[in-house]
Amino acid sequence: HELSDGIVALPGGFGTLEELFEMLTWAQLGLHKKPIGILNINGFYDDLLSFIEVMIEKELLKHSYKQLLLVANTAEELLEKMNGFQPLPVPKWMNKDQT
């Protein structure tokens, strides 16, 4: 992630999900302030996005953290959202060497 301007998850398996949630967690902890996007091709991530809503409804995830994840159905729309991304004012919880 250090050499990138942002992170994009394409449809994938466990490895993709692991990387996506690691980057979201790092953003939540204040370890980076880069945009994180999901390219939701043909609704591939619809169920995952619904599950995130359930976590918010059950108060397991703060609603404000939903803003860390940008979602679009086309690459053009996702890049537009990523270019306009403003990071959340998140306090830094730890340094990367502590992860």
C-alpha cells in the first residue's frame, strides 16, 4: 500500500477480502489515509455491503467508518469517487510496526 495512491478491490476470494479488510482496519486505526474502493461488478459485493449495514445496525461498527469504503459499479465512477475522497479525521491508534 505504501507505493499506491489508493486501494481497489475487484471481485475475488478470501485473499481479496483479507487485503480489503486489512486496509480498512489500517484506515480505521489511522495507519493510512488513502481511498479504499470496491469495484462492485454485476453486484458481486452486494451481500458483503449488506452485511456491513447489519454490523452498523447491530452497533458493531460505527456508521462513520462506512465512509472509508467507496463503492461503484464502473471503474470510471470509482476513480471519480476516489479522486474526491476526503479521509476521516481518525486518531492514530498505533504505528505500523505494532501491527
